[in-house]
Amino acid sequence: MGTHYHDERLQAIYVASEVGGATRITSLAIEVATPPAQTLSHWTIRLKHTPLTSYAEPLWEDMGWITVYQTMKS
């Protein structure tokens, strides 16, 4: 979790076996080993289906996402 820049993004693939197959996601958690020095107050979580099981090379997918959670700046 980088805080050097104003915005930080992360994209990851979780295959069905990691999330238990088709189901409703009711919660998410992030394990933070070392909290950043600044408060992280504006979160957006987007999800999408993908046929990929991993990325062969760095790839930022920029289409087809559904926003499932978003906090507003305070």
C-alpha cells in the first residue's frame, strides 16, 4: 500500500477456488503489516469477471469494472 503519490491503485486476480466459488461477497479485509504515515480516507473497490488466472506481464485492465464500494472525501 503505497502513499508516496496522491492516488494508489492495485489490481489482483482471485480465482474461484480462492473465494469459494460463486457466492455473494459480503465483506473484504486487508491485512496491513505496516500502516502508512498518512490517513487513507477515500476508497474505491471495483470488481469484474475475467477468464485470466494470472497476468503473464504487467497489465492494467481499464474496462468492464463495476464499482461495489466507494467512500467520499471528507
